Amino acid sequence: MQDFIEQATKVVEKAWEPWKQMMNEPPWLGKPDLSFLERWTPWFETIRANYDVNISAWNSVMARNEELFFKMLEGSPLYSESLESQIRQIWEAAKSAQRTQQDLFKENLKKIENLLKEAGPTD
């Protein structure tokens, strides 16, 4: 009788072990393996979206400030066409430098993304 109980217990344990494992680690809730690039894609999308929002805001602020500044300059007792011309040149140089910085950031982000694509599916 003792042997029968032990044998029945072993059979139940054999059947119970896979059930416990399946309930503790259900395969239908597992996440698929992702490549390195797939893990970073949401980050790139977030950075790109933030970049676009910031650039749009920056360009709007610069355009509005330029308009206001030169309107105020025209009403200033120090106004002269040569002064306005010089300040406009400086303003354009600052905008050009900012555009160059923006383009470099965008290019570098794209280069990083391309390097990750070339690296392939590494974990």
C-alpha cells in the first residue's frame, strides 16, 4: 500500500510540475525577443518628436523676436539704415549658426540609428 501511495504521489508531482511552471511563467504573456534597434526605436521616436517641437518653438520665438526687435529699432532715436543692416547681418548669422546646429543634431541622430541598423540583431 505504501508503494502504491508513493507511486501515485510521483505521478501527480510529474503532472503538477509542468502545470506550476506554466502558471508561473505563462508562454502567452511572454515578450518576444527584440533586437537592439527595436528596443531603441521608441527612444529615437521620442527624441525626434521632442526635437521637432523644440525646433518649431525656437523658430517661432526667433521670428517673433526679430519682428519685434526691428520694429523697436525703427522707433529708436539711434536708428539708421547702416545700423539696421549690420544688426540684420548679425541676426542672420545667429540664425544660420542655429540651423547648422539643428542639422548636425539631426544628422548625428540618423547616423546613430544607421549604426544600430548595421549592427543587426544583437542582444
